[in-house]
Amino acid sequence: MSTTNTLSASDRVNGVPVRQCLDLVEAVRQNRDAGQTRWRASTTWTGGFACESRIRTHTLRLDEPDQLGGSDKAPNPVEAVLAAYGSCLAIGYTLNAAVRGIEVRSLSVDVDGHIDLAGFFGIDADVPAGFSGITTRVHLDADASEQQLQELHRHVLATSPVGSILGRPLDVQTELVLPAQS
Amino acid sequence: MSTTNTLSASDRVNGVPVRQCLDLVEAVRQNRDAGQTRWRASTTWTGGFACESRIRTHTLRLDEPDQLGGSDKAPNPVEAVLAAYGSCLAIGYTLNAAVRGIEVRSLSVDVDGHIDLAGFFGIDADVPAGFSGITTRVHLDADASEQQLQELHRHVLATSPVGSILGRPLDVQTELVLPAQS
């Protein structure tokens, strides 16, 4: 878009460094190797249901509610997935609004999922252990027409990393490593 | 199992209140309505790519790394999904080891995923925006035979809520709500 050509490196829209983001998109378009990324988390069990995950320089603690036998020091893993989806959408709207020159005034996302515990408890093998479905409401107040915002919405849904993780079946390989026998 | 019949309400294995957990499983087995649960997160955009999610009494902050235009105050959403899977597995091993009377000495989980940014950036519609796959290594030191731990491993993988969310295509409905026009 023509407006983005005049942006300098320090210009921000919605707090997003638009020039830096557009340069990165262009770098990946020119060299697809630049877009290959690895992401990691290392989780350590700290007793009961409490877990601590190291992610680069960050720590993410999860637990379970009292009713499920936890100590409720943190959200549980399925709640973290809902927050990850809400946050992923919020980041997608903010970024894609910024590159379109649309100012976001406020943005919040409510995510809601249903789980039948018969799956996790091993009572019924036909019941999925995870969510049976997820419903989400995005509350967006931004300086653009309804048509522009509906186009933004379609683009964000089609390119959401966590949306893709939820909506598509993923190949997950999980290996058990036991201590070497002495 | 016979050993669990002698557990009192205050007895813990691996820090897990085993009697409480078994009673809950039995309650769901007797009345499947008791296993129907709803989980929620409410995410608020706080500027740039920073987001704050309220989950019951807890707060989960996510952001993006500097290289992607964020302020790197927290993990990003796809990293939170990896931590959620690692933590979900850790909770599954701990719980199911406890009900089998197996003491866990140490437990950690490394989760690793690959993303081609061409999906998120809208460069190539054939590239998934999320992970192309996830590989996980579970390091478990526990007081049981290899055969018992492999059976535990199979049970945990088959009943992991986040494992189910990752491995199966999920119905995700996401609605855009705009302010009422004045």
C-alpha cells in the first residue's frame, strides 16, 4: 500500500513497528528459508499437578484447579490453549490492521470451550479428551468501515497460527525416554 | 486397584490427592453430566503485540519476540501451546502414575515445533500458518518396570486433552463483534 512506503523504521501503528514487520515479510517472500522457524518449550514437573515451562528467557507456570486435585496456582493447560488462541487473534488483528493503516482503539477476545471429562478420565474412548469445540467472540473497535474490518477478520482467521493448530490435525510424535539401566 | 481402596482423603502420591481424583472419576462414570465442563479465557490487547488473558483468578501474558516486532515481555502464543502440551503430559503422567501407586522421582518434557512463516505472513496459502509438526521427548524417572511405564505412556497419550486438541481437527467458530453504529 502506498502509505506504508513513507513509513520510517521508528514509526509505529497500534504500537507495532510496521516497517520492521513489512521488511520481514518481504525477506521471507524473497527467501523462503528465512521463514523456517523452530519453537521450543521445556516443562519440568514441580510436584502435584504444578508445572514450570522454560521458553527462551520466560517461564510459564500451569497447574490444575482445586476441584481437579491441583493447587490452583496457575491456569491449567487447556485454559492456556484458549488464551493462546485469543492472544494469537489479537496479535493478528493488530499486525494486519497496522499494515493496512487502520488504528485499533480497543480489542478483546472471549474464547470458550467444552470438554467432557469422560475422555481424560479414560471412561469412554469415543469421547475426545480435549475440546469438543471452541466458540470465540472478537470485540474490535477500529477506525475503518465495516467492510474493511470484515476483510481484516477473514484474513486474520485464515492466517492465525494457533487457529491453524486448532483447526487442522497435527502430526505429534511423543517419545518416552527412560533412565539408562545400571 | 486394591491399594487405592485403603487411601484416605488426605493421602497423596506424587503430591496428588489420589482419593479425591478417584472419587471424581467415579462420579463422572456414574453420572456423565458431572463430566461436562466449560473453560474460558478473556484476552485484552494491551498495545503492540502484548496481550493479557484473564482465566478465572489468573492472568496469562503473551507477546512476540523482538525479531517479530514484539516487546518480548512474555512467550508468544505458539510457545504457550507447546508449554500447554508439555504440562498436560506431565499432569497426565503424574495423575495416572499416582492412581497406579507409582512414585515419580523426576519428570520433564521437551516440546519442539516447526513453523514456516509464509503461512502467517499470507505469502503462500498452501502453507499452514501453525506448526507443520511437533516432536516431544518425555524424560521420566519413576519407581516401576519399563513395561509398566510404557503402558502408562500409552494411556497418557491416548487421554491427553491438549494432545487431543493438537491431533484432531477442531470445530472453531470465531465471530467478529463491532460496536453498534450510532
